[in-house]
Amino acid sequence: MRKFSIGYNHTKSFIEMIPLLKGYVHEIYFQPPKKVMGSGRVIFEEENYEKTIEELIKTCKKNDVSSNLLLNATCEGDDTGEKKYSGTIMLYLKKLKKIGLCSVSVTNPIHIQRIKKEVPGLIIHSSINCYVKNSEHAKYLKHLGVDVITIDRDINRDIKLIKKIKKDTGAQIKAVLNEGCLKNCPYRHAHFNMISHGKDTDYFDETSCVNIYREFPEKVFQIPFIRPEDLKKYDGVVDYYKLSTRTTRTDKIIFILNAYINERFDGDLLFLLSTKGLFEHFKSIDNKILNKEGFGEMLWSCDNECESCDYCKKLLKKAAVMVKH
């Protein structure tokens, strides 16, 4: 059975559904309190969130679901690299481990080394924000103490490369399935640095990557999402399948999870993807038409020579409904 990982969306209904996930979901991930570290999403932190984290971990443990704390900020401000600050994180992890915390996803290599030495027993995942795109990078992280390598979503469709990373490191592999951000996005690092400080400004939204789709809408098909129908391609290669759901309502999380469990989805592809920016330019993308037009087969033969190929432009006209500007 595939190991699916879903993100806590800061609602009571999510915690209440955890007992129903047993046997379907391997792991639930969540962010730390802001006073400990920033996050990879701008999310309102509910009152008494520290108590909620403890409840979340205990509920996961009771239902044989793994719990994963995200230490995935790409910027820690003036505290970056400070031994005292890193020490406070270690103390917090030791506290949560006593409650039942199973694993942690980490961006900063300094923390990776200390966790391995000072909080033994915690499984360490490299964060998606480590941007692992090659075997050498992955081997460094493995040497530092990482047990699970989260590959950069930009290489999701390069099965040969993912296999090499797995073979060269001996580590388990985690892939993010449904993040809807632009491939090779020039704004990605700046955006995540900003989000790490709990900021997501209108000015950034107005001037960022979503506007690239205005001129090149066909690039929506180059987003390195992995559709439910394509999961079988990763059997024996990927060990953990992460769904981006921290800003998704609970009933929708269940719907998306079921689509991936059943390996089939005949609806609007945008419904599966975690992004708000795409709706600036797209009303819908019919996944059933993508299947009819051989999109799945094209992914594994694509040589990325877009200047000499019009497949995605033709597909856009057949499968997508655009927003009129």
C-alpha cells in the first residue's frame, strides 16, 4: 500500500477524521508554532496552537498514523546559524518526541546534524525546500543524517534521475504530487523566503509567476504535478507520496486523497492542484480530455524542446477553459 502524507489544515474537523484515515494515510504533517519557526505556508495560527499540536500528535499515535513536524522555513532571520536558537529547536523536538512525534522535515542542514545527534529516534526527512535536483546534493543530505529525501518537484517526471538518487543514497524517496507552481519558477526562492516570515503580499501576487501564464498559458502542462493515473509509474521508486493540503478544506482533502488512492480522476485537474494563482488565468482543465489525448504517455517521451513542439498549445485549446482578461 502506498504511503500517503497529508497536511493538517488547522480545523477541528481534520483532527476528528484522523481515526477514519487509518490504513489509507501513513503520515500527517504540520507546522510548528510561529515562535519556534516560520513555515512554507502563510496560515492563520489558531489560539493555543501548541496544545493543538500535542493533541494532533497523540491522536496520530493512537490511530497508528505517523506524525511529521515541518521545520521547512527557508529563512530564519537574524537567528539563522545561531547555536542558541538551534538549541531551542532541539529542546522543542525532545518535548514532542516524548509525546509521540515520529519524524521531522528539515530545510536547514545545521538542524539536520543536531537532530541526528541530540534527538535520536526521530526520522529525518529533507524538506521540499531543500530543492534536491541531483544525486550529489542528495548524498550530502544523507551523509548529514537524512533518512528520507524529498525530491524537488521540478524533477518529478524524470524517473531515471529519481532512480539514480535512490540507488546512490540508499535513502527512501518522497515526492510531492499536487503542488501547482510553475516549473523552474524564477520567483520560488524569493517567495518562500517571504512566506517564512509569515508574509504574502498583494504586490508579490500582482508581479509574480502567475503572470507568466498570461503570455504562455500552455506552460500549465509543464507544472510537475503527478496525476492519480500516473502513480503506477513510480512504483518501486517513490516511498512517500505527499499531498499539499494545508490550505485545503477537510472534505476536499478526502476527495483528493480518494482520487489518488483509486488512481483515477475524470474531473477538473485544477481541483486537485494546490495553488490559487492558476485561477487568475484558467477556469478549468478537463483531465478526461488529457487522458484521451495521450497526455500521460507524452510525459514520459517529452524531450522539453518546446520551441519545436506545439503539443501543449494544441492540448490547451482542447482541454482548458481560459479566463477572459
